[in-house]
Amino acid sequence: MSNLKKLAGQTAVYGLSSILGRSINFLMIFVYTAYLSKEAFGSFTSIYALIGFLNIVFTYGMETTFFRFTTGKNLDPKKVYNTTQSLLLTSTVVLGSALFLLAPWLAEWLEYPGQAYLFRWTALILSFDAILAIPYAKLRLENKALIFAGTKILNILLNIFFNLLLIIVFPYLISNGTISEGFLGYRSDWGVEYILLSNLLANGLIIPFVWWKAGFFKFQLEGAIIKPMWTYSIPLLFMGFAGVTNELLSRFLFEYVLPPNFYAGLTAREAGGVFGANFKLAILMNLVIQAFKYAAEPFFFKQSADKNSPLLYAKVMHVFILFCTLLMIAISVNLDWIGSFLKETGYGDALFIVPTLLMGYLLLGIYFNLSIWFKITDQTKYSFWITLVGAILTIAIIFIFVPIWGYMGGALSTILCYFVMCLLCYFYGQKYYPIPYQTAKGLLYLIISFVVSYLGFYMDLGDSAINFFAKNSLIFLYLGLIFLIEKDQIKAYLPKSKKL
């Protein structure tokens, strides 16, 4: 129980920073939808989907590899840190330079003619992210959650500052004559450019601070360490794709697969902006999963030598499902007011896909829990095959169902992709590293919570106050169901009263 409390405490710290940071970031949707065109927002959605996808290539599983080699290989942690960071820095220079040089071709291919600079900035953003990955992982391994959280929040605040300055303040100053067009090279016709530029500036400024807090490294490439690390990490490159395959591929491909004039008055890129804006509403589930991953990955590796670790992993999974299904219901039944600003700005037509996206994120979190078996048994090759199946399934569903069902076609690929990946990971895991998951209960909670989420979303009793209370009563009904099913386990955790 103490281990669960420790994990919960670490997750809470990471979660607080993630929620605070992402909440601030979430508020930027108001700015983007108010000050940018749907086409510019569509460009933002598409380019950041590409960034998320390529970020996996730039880091190629080295964070997980760092955890494995510093906790389970009897190696000097300092030497592992130096080697890992040196290797990642070297590969980043190669990959970043290649993307920088290919920017003109990429701009033409993705239909951004004359905007090669967008992809040069993208190369720099990806490079900065990559060289921060291992220092951040070191902070997590050393349980420096507060420092980790503080630097993440600082980075986000810098990003928001530059966004507000370039998208709102400068145009205002130009309109009232305080500054002139072209001040410091400012261009009023830019939109998505300033989102990218803000990200680039914030990431660049944070690098020295993070390196200082994590501890500066010595450039060192130990051949004896690199070879096994490489063997372990390359399959994790494909596991990394599991976290972005569906979400980013669906957002990236959406505008290219959607038939012309599918939605009246919207181009395919504008519809992609609407699709991407509603993806943002599922961010709360993603926040929880991200916070959990930050805390759980080093925790799982540290516990792997304990003979009771399979039972601990099963308990963590069960609590994770209980909490996340409850969160999914809470968000879904309140989407009418949470997503009200999307309706006001013309982005609310796809609000009905949000419960489906929430379930998709939940399944992704379950997959992360399940994947521990091949990480601690060094069977990372299975991540390649499982992710490959997920990617093929995602692409097939998008090409088949987006032309038919539009927004929902893209959202359905989320659930189907991650569900199949969970099934594959579960069955192979039980074969090679059995963990006593409460599978039947878990599936029951997933099905019931998904049905209740859509029931609450579509519930309409007329009066707004009555409707609000009726919708939120579903949360307490689900809580009551949990207590009814879990009462025996809850009693076991409660302190026993002493007899006089």
C-alpha cells in the first residue's frame, strides 16, 4: 500500500504541473479560435501533429532505455547519463540538419508553398525537445518532481507570453499606431507562424536552466554501453509511435482524406481545424495519463526486482481504470458548458466525438500499463509488431470511415486502434510475464462508463439547472457502483479498529 501511496504522490505532483501548464495552454484555444482563421488553425493542427510524430523519431525510446540501464544493469548511473545524452545529442544534430535541409521539399509536399521556414523552425523545435529529454528523465529518476514540474511550467509560461505578445499585443499596438508594420520584422499576415516561433523561443530559453538542474554532462560515447542500449531502444521507437499513431495520424491525415465539400461552408483544412479543436477537449484525460507516465515509468523499473511486483502492477492498473473512467464520465456529462466556447466560435459541430476521444486516451493509458512486461524483460521487439498493427489499423479506418462519417470516422480510429493494441499486449504479456490483472472487472468498468458518458452527453431535460444536476448525478451513481463492486477491497484497506 505504501508503494501505491508513493506512486500516487508522485503522480499528483506531476499531475498538478501538467494540469496547471496544460490548462494555461488550453486557454490558448480561445486566442487561436478568436484571432486566427480556421485555415490557420487547421495548419496548426496539421503541423503539430507532424511535430508530435517526429518527436518520437528524434528521441527513439531513449528515456525508457535510460531508466532501464540505470536501474537494472548494474552500471554506473553517471556513465549511463553521459552516454545516453551524448548519443541523443549526436543523433539530434544529424536528424535536425536533415529536416532543416529538406524543409523546401516538405513545404511543397504538404501544400505550404513558399513556407519552408515553417519546417526549418519545426526542425529546431524538435531538436530542442530531444536534447531536453534525458535531463528531464534524470530528474524523474531522482524523484525531483518539483524541479521537473517547475521547469515545465516555466517553459509553458514563456510559450504563452510569446504567443500573446505576437498574436494579440503587437497587432493591437500596430492598429493604434504605437508601432508600425514591420517592427522587429513583424508581419500581420502571419498566423500559425507565431505559434511555432513562440514554441521555438520558449524551448531555446529553457535549455540552460534544465541542464543546470539535471546536472551537466560530459560528452562520452561508451561502445560497450551503446550497443545493448541501441538494441533495447530501437524497438521502443515504434512503441513511442503507439502514443501518437492514432491521435496524430488521424489529425494529420484528416484534411487529406475528407472529401471536398463534405461539411457545408468548410474546406477540408478548415474541417481539420474543427476536428483538432475538439481533440483538445480530451486533453484532461491526456493530462492524467501523461502525469501517470512521468511517475510510473521510473517507479515500475525500480520495483521490477521485487517478487511481488506483478501483484503491485495489477493493483496500479485497477486503480488507474477506476480513476480514469470516473474522469471520462465527469468530462462527458459537462461538455455542454466545457465546450460552449467552441460552439460560439463555430468549432462545436464535432463536440459529439469527445467522449470517444476520451475513451481512446484511456485505452492508451491502459496500453502503457500493459507494456511494462516487455520493458522489464528486455523483449522490446514486441512493441514494434504491436505498434505496426495499430498503425495499419489506424490508417485503414481513417481512409475507410472518414470519407463516410467525417469527424466520427476519425475519432473511431482512436478506440479501435488502441483496443486492438491493448489486446495484443495483454495476451503476449500473460504468456511471457503473467500479471494478475482484474480483467473482467476492468472491461465491465470500461463498457459501463462509456455508455454512461454518452448518456450524460445527450441528456436534455430542458431547464439548464435541472439538466446540470441530472447529468452530474450520473457521476455519483457510477461512484456508488464502484463502492458496491469494490466494497470488500475497500474494507481491506481501511484501518481496523482496535478492540478494548
